[in-house]
Amino acid sequence: MAVLFEFVGHIQLLALLGIGSALLSTLAFLPYMRDTVQRKTQPQRASWLIWSVLGSIAFLSQVYEGATSSLWFVSVQVACTIIILALSVWFGKGRFLAQSDYFILLLAAIGLLSWYFTETATYALAITISISLLGGVATAAKAYKDPDSETLSTWVFSLIASTLAILSVGKIDWVLLAYPLYLFTLYSIFVTAILLGRARRTAVPAIDLSASVS
């Protein structure tokens, strides 16, 4: 009986961690959505379309591999991404697909075909993570050069949410852990880039132009 109570408690804890990660993810995206509607932020349509496609593939692969509590986190991530994509139709900028984006979609299609013929979602998940990580490098570089162009609170909340999502898996299953671990790494890079960018900016001494003129 004690073992049963311990098992039930373990399941409830994982569920709470999963729900907590989903709630924090929602809090992370809300400021971005608000700024988009207020036209303070203009989502790049092509980027959010690609992320919506890749995120949906990751979500389906997690469902196929048997994710449970950690699925809350992935579900909210994908849902919010699709919402921002929809908002970008009215408030965003740029085309929905650039020439290079077709190659990304081709790779995503290869991942889906590999999944279909091998009945293993790992291939689709690996391709999705690899493509998304490459896109994240550009965002991190931008965040370092111009830290004010990114909302730090969004990435901090997302980082905490991904940590809870990792814990909600409840076991060492690298297929189920892959996506939340990837997002944890990516969000850590974003937060670090923003903080380093701010530190670099404050470390640069201001030039007193009036003194040089006199």
C-alpha cells in the first residue's frame, strides 16, 4: 500500500510540474503577443511559420513516443507559436516564405518521411531540433548586439518552464527529454546573450564630446 501511495504521489508531482511548465510558458508569451497587437513588435512572418511547422512536428513526435506530463509544455509552446503566426498576418512584416525557407521545409519533410518509413519519431525530432537550433544562433547574436531588441522576461520564464518540463518527464528517456532539453539550452543561450550584451554596453565608457570640443 505504501508503494502505491508513493507511486500516485510521484504521478501527481509530475503532473504538477507539467502544468506548471505550461503556465509559465503562457506567461512568457503573453507580453510578446501584447506588444505585437500594440505594434511595438513586428513578428517576422517567415520565421514564425517555420517555427510553427517545426514545433508541430516535435509535438506529434512527443505524442507518438508516449510523452505525458511533459506534453503540457510542448503543447503550449506550439499553440502560442501558432497564435503569434496568426497575429503576424495582420501585425507582422515580411513574406511568409523566403527562398532559403523552402530548404528548411524540405528537411522537415525528409524527417516526416523517415518517420513514416521507419516508424521511429526520433529522426523527425532530430531534424527539427537541428534546424531550430541553427535559427536560434542568429537570434542569440542579435540579442548580444542589441539586447533591447529582446524581452528578457520572456526568455527567463521560458527557461524556468523548460526546466520544469525536463523534471516532469520523470525518467531518463532521451527521446522525451530531447525537446525540453533543447529548449532549455536555447533559452539559456538567449538569456546569457542578453545579459552579456547589456554588460558590454555598460562597460563601454561614454565619450564626453563637450570636453573634446573645448
